[in-house]
Amino acid sequence: MEELKKGDVILGYYEILEEIGEGTFGKVYKVKALRGRYKGKVFALKVATNPYAIRYLWKEAQTLILFRHPNIVSLQSYLYKKDKKELYLIYEYMDFGTLKDYVQKKGRLTEEEALKVLRHIVNALEYLHSRGYIHSDIKPENIFGKRVLPSVVWKLGDFGLIKIRGEASVLDVKGTVGFIAPEIFRGEIHRSSDIFSLGCLTYYMLTGKTPFEGETPQERKKKNKEGRVELPEELSPKMRNLLGKMLEPDYTKRFRTAKELKEFMIAEGLM
């Protein structure tokens, strides 16, 4: 398809305001509705044109359209143009950007701030897990912030790799090294795999680094496969205990679901 630029009108309904990102599955634009019930409202538009991207985003669209949760990025609508083989997805616009950008800007977050983000994402995951889904791609780029005065609400997004519990085993490792549960490298995935990824995310918020740093991609992958994490000494005992349980390499000893994790956090006064 032709390169979209500011001022272009797409689908006869949305005006392109600017390009706001480019992910694995295509470019993302900030757009404004020109007419209808959403006239003047700003959204995020994702456009996919290659077959690989379309396959994953089609799955995301059909799943996400069913979800309604305050901590999950909502999908407004989607449209597939068969003649041009183009898939368009319209999401709520997350005006605060990604958690990755936020952590990079700040260097690291305080425990209090990291716990606030964690609570929001645990709520989103509890919703998914209770419906039999596994997100399978939890990482800082897939957590988005939205300004809701006087604070920020954090939401889980990017459902291109979502799986239904009990689906066929993983044939090839998908996800991001540094945030993958060790069992995924062995072709297994469970709801507790999301908990490990969430532990990696929390570690990243608190340190500005992934738990599996290395000189080369091979070294990082090897460390991630083993799944053993050195916890920072400066963390409070409660945070060390929580992270240790989330980052347990053996998935059978981890919290099995986000509900179990949430119940533990409530009992510990962390929720």
C-alpha cells in the first residue's frame, strides 16, 4: 500500500494526524474520526499488509473485540479489505505512551510506582486467565499508559500472540528474549508462563534492565532458558519475596494464574 502521511483520509472516515510507531505487525497511526458518533475523537490505527502480519492481527482482532476491561486496550473496530489484502484495526488512543518509553525516560521506577503498574496488569491478566486465555507476550512495549486525571491508567495491549489454554504446544518460540518463561523454550506454555513474564516486567521496572543481560543475543537467550534470576539487594523484603515467587524457573511452583498472584498480593498488603 502507499505510504500514509499526515492529512490523508483513510477508509473515508479517519484523518491521519501522525505516525506514532511501528511494531512487528505494521505501522501505527494517530487518527481522528471525521464524522459519525465518534466525530472529533482520536484513535490509534494499525495497518497490516503482509500475510504474516495479517494472520496474527486477524487473531488479535477477533479476540480483542470480545474483551471489555479497564486495564486492557480496547479495540473499537476492524476492517479487512479483501481486494487490497489490507487489515485495519482501530484502537483506543493511549496518550501516555508505552511502559518501555516511560522506564527508559526515568531510568527505573520506585517500588511504589512499579507496584501500581503491576496491580493494573494483574487485573487485566486475571480477566484473561479466567476466560482461559494466555497472553504470551508480556513486555514493556505491550503495556500502555492513558492519562486519567490526576494519574495514569496502565493497560495491557498487543494480543497478536494470544493463546487459548490447552491449544497445541508452541512449535516455535515467540515472544521477546528477556521476558520469556523457561518452559516456552521447551515448547510448553501455561497461564503461569504469563506470571514469569510479569515478573521479568517488574524486574525491568525496578532496575531499568531485563533479568537476563548478556554480551551477545546467544548469551541472553541461554540465561533466559535457564531462568535463574539474581534479585537486587536493595529491594524491600516483601518485593524480593514477591519477585522470587513470580520468577520461579519451575512453572509448577509458580503462581498458576493471575488470580493466585492477586490473592497473594492482597494478603501481603501489596494490592
